[in-house]
Amino acid sequence: MRVIGFFKKHYLITLSVILVLVFLAATVAGRYTISPWKILALIGEKLGFGPANVEHSAYTAFWVIRVPRNLCAMIVGAGLACAGAVFQGVFKNPMTSPDILGAATGAGFGAALGILNAMSIVAVQAMSFVGGIVAVLMTCLVARAVDRKSSTTITLILVGMVVSALFQAGISITKYVADPNSTLPSITLWLMGTFSGLHWDDAKQLGIVMAVSLLPMFLCRWRLSVLAMGDEEAKTLGVNADLLRAIMIICATLVTSTTVAFCGVIGWIGLIVPHMARAIVGADFSKLLPASALAGAGFALAVDIVAHSLMQLELPLGILTALIGAPFFLFLLKRGKRGWA
């Protein structure tokens, strides 16, 4: 009990230490093993403590492949976890995830179209990003048309499900007409999600977009806690519920669309990690968002370690997150009978 109490009281320190340990494990693990001493030598060389005196393959594996890949995993995990926590609070629904309004399927459809037309990787990423934005915009416009007086959260969620189904049908069409020997495997692999092939430029771009998207969430932490109690309470305390909800939807959409554009569809992180963080720190967003960011970064890194270390062939992240997330979803259904806070 004392350990649990210490963990909850010093959650930032504890989660940060866990994240560092997982990051170190991620730099060592892999088909090409790098000893901790070689890693220290490579880091020392970058800091100006003299040559590392290690083989070039170790330098390439560490600085060119693993470090940027791990940074991308941490950035994406933190972004998806925060977006999921925000959406669960904004929509007051424990089953809500960042792709509830169709961002992930829209971005996936955009990427599939780009791959189908043999576009460059940059063009595919741009198509994916635009597809996610268009899907959420469609959801908001249709919800507004259905409920002209006020687009309630339940209306947004239901319309989001419909829009997701439409874009999912579009993805199925692109896969149906794609060349089964070349294009189809590329589309399928993209939609399954992976951090493979990400480099320093990708980490920089992801970091910039995620920082811009997450900054409003952290600045509005106390307002989100108020909004989670209901629109009437928010208005009583001077919080513009509709404006805040719109800003959070935009930010979460940017996170989800950017993730799909760079890494493919990675589900479940935005659903299960916020619940893990909430079990530690409670529903107060001033604590929940930092805890979700750290836990999401560590969770994504841990899943990526399993993905490229468990088998000779690297497993797609979407498969692993689903294997973990599906049982957890059943747990949430059972827990929901006792209420959710």
C-alpha cells in the first residue's frame, strides 16, 4: 500500500523514470543488439568526450535508426493518449477515442488514395493529413445540419460513426481495385501502423505538430475539468463550452491525422492509456494530461519493442495494440456498470 501511495503522490517522477528505462531498453533491444557500453560510448562521442571506437553498424543502428524511431514513438504515444483523455472528458464518455469523429479512417483513406496513385511518401502523408481534416469537418457540418439548434455531443459521436463507416468503405474500395502484387500490400501495411522507417526529419515534424496541438490542451486543463462536469456547470463558472469543445476537437484531430500521416493507423492507445492514467491520478485534468502523456509515450515505446523483437518479421503495431486493447475494452464495459469518473 505504501508503494501505491508513493506512486500516486509522485506520479510524475515515477512515470518519468519508467519512461527513461523503457527508452533505454528500446535502444538496446532489436535484431541487432547494442551493448549498454557501446551506447554510452556513442552518447559520449556526441557530447565531445572523444571517439566512441565502435563499429559503424552500431553507430547507424543507434543514431540513425533507433533513437529517431523511439522519439517518434514517444511523441505519437503522448499525443494520442492526451487526445484520448481530452475526448473522454469533452464527450463525457469513457469509450471515446481520438478517432471517434472519423479522423483516423479519413486519414487512412487519404493515404490509401495516395498509395493507389503511386504518389511520393510526402504526397501520401499530405493526402492522409487532409483526409483526416476533411472527415472531421464532414462530421461537424453534418451534425450541425442534423441538429440545427445545437450539435450535442451524442449527435457528433453518432455522425462520426457514420462518417467513419463511409471512409472505411472508401478504404475497402481502394484495396479492392489495387494491384494485389504491389499496391495492396503497401496499403495494408500502412493501415496496420508502424514506426519503422521514421528518421530525424520525421521526429522534428511530428514534434512541431504535436507541440502545437497539445499546447492548448495543457493551457486549458482546468477548463477541461469543468467541462467534464457538464455544459451547465461550465457556463456557470464562465467557461464557453462550445468554443472549448471546438478547440479541443481541432487539436485532437491534428494529433490523429498527423499520426496516421506518418505512422499509419495505431488504435487503442488513445482509449486505454487515459484510463490507466486516470486510475493513478484521478479525473483532474491538471494531473491527468501530464500522466497520460508520460504513460502514452512509455506504452507506445513498449509496444514497439515487442513489435520488432518478438519475431523475426516485424509485427504491425495495430495488431499488438488491438490484442491489448480488446480485453481492456471488455474490462471497461464491466467497470462501467459501477460508474465512471
